[in-house]
Amino acid sequence: MADAPKSDADYVEAAYADAIQLLYKQLFTGIDTQPANEKEFLAHFTTGLAAARRAKELGLGALKPQISPTAIAEITVQKTRRKPRSR
């Protein structure tokens, strides 16, 4: 039985998971072999984690249908309109 075809979002999610695994392996190996540099390895992990999260967010966002400039303008106008206060 063949696996169901993967969507682009599935590939983004898989790449994110791979990045997290790699970062964790680097953190583990680093603190296992050079415990004195734990802070340095943790900083690398934290920075990499933030970058992976941002890349996932951007990647998944790029897959969503684009909103037309007219729709954006309408949304902006709606947000800026104030409702009259009831007394």
C-alpha cells in the first residue's frame, strides 16, 4: 500500500522536525563532550530553535493563499473605523 502523497506543508513540518533533531543532537553531543562550554551550546540551541520556528512560520505562511491588496485595504479600513459609543 503506497503512502498518501505529502503536501508542501508536510514537507515544511518534516524539515522543522529534522532541524530540531539536529539542534538537539548538537546540544547533547556538545554538553556530553565539553561540559565546560554548556552555556555556549545552549545559546546555539536557543538561537537555532528560534530560527527554525521562524522559518517554519514563514514557510507555512508562504503556502497560504495570498490576500489581494484590495482585501487588505478593506480589512485595514474596517479596523480603523470606530464604532460610535453608546450612552
